[in-house]
Amino acid sequence: MVTLGTQGAAFGDSTLGHTRMQRLRAHPVPARDVVDVNGAGDAFCAGVCWSLLQAPADLQAACECGLRLAALTVQTEATVHPHIAAALLQ
């Protein structure tokens, strides 16, 4: 997995000897809603880890979860969004 900032994330998945690269777009956050980008990368990693604990083989879902958390995080002054909960991640 590679984070691409406002461009989203990319990941590679190898199945049956074939590597497939996929790129996911970042969740759109209007510039007026971006408060602070500190913590966005950490939020992405936290979302990926949480998602992989739920479904270890689903890298796409993990990246999507990470991108969701990163988008939420940039919209708050806190480096960790105060309303993150398991229900929000599903």
C-alpha cells in the first residue's frame, strides 16, 4: 500500500501468481472543510489495520477504510477525530 495524499492510495494484490495494482481515489473533502492535515496518515494506517483485523484478505476494503478515516481527520483540529468508533468504520 502507498498513500498518495489528496490523490488517494494504491495497493498491489497477488493472487495465483499475478500481481494486480489498484488505485483508489481519496474521499473528496472541499478545501474550505480542511482544518488540519496532521494525523491523516496515522488515521489511514489505523483504518487499514482495523479493517485487516476484520477481513485479512481484503486489501481494497482496508484502503477504503483508511481513506475514510483520513478524510474525517483532516476536517478536525484534533490529530485523531474525536468521533471515530467501530460503527463508523464499517
